[in-house]
Amino acid sequence: MVKKLMASILGLTSIISIAFLSSCTPSSGDDGTSSIYLIVFMVLLFGIFYFLIIRPQSKRQKEHMNLLSDLKVGDRVVTIGGIYGRIESIREDSFIIKVESGTLLRMAKNSIAGKQPGETA
């Protein structure tokens, strides 16, 4: 979904920039105002990208890092692959997860998607 949104935003901004740049062609009496418009347009374009793409992504990444640092032994988690389990031990770069069948799995810390739905603690 993010890729689709990003592609549509890039397409829209390229169409807008082409239209804008074609209207800013220098004329014989041009006093440099077209270059000011171009700079303002580029700043505005960067602002749109920042608030629609960069800022939300960094916010999600920060929330995920906080979630990983707050996990403790006994928490029920879901991995990115959809595996449900309970944390048995925590290592520096991985978790040992016990699944329903009793099997222990070693998972990288970044593979934890979040706590299980309905988990209040």
C-alpha cells in the first residue's frame, strides 16, 4: 500500500513539476522571478514528501524500536511471518520463542511484528 501511494505521489508530482517548469520558461523581460518560483516549488515539494512519507515512516520505526525494547520474558508475540508464541528468553540480537506445540524457535529481534492481539500487559 505504501509503494502504491508513493508511486502515485511521484507520478502526480512529476506531472505538476513538468507543468510548473513549462510555465517558468524565461522570457525577454524576465527579472529572475522564475528561478524564485522554482526554488519555492522545490521546497514545497520536499515538504509534501517529508510530511506524507518520511515522517510517518520514521514514527513507525521509532514505535517498533520502543516495542522491541519493552518486550520481556513471558510476553506473547507475533512474528512478521505470522508465528504466534511466548518469549522464553532474550538475547542481545534474538529472542527464543516457544510456540503452541512446545517447539522453541530462535528469532531475530527485527522479526517480531508486535504483541499478540488482546495482550494487555
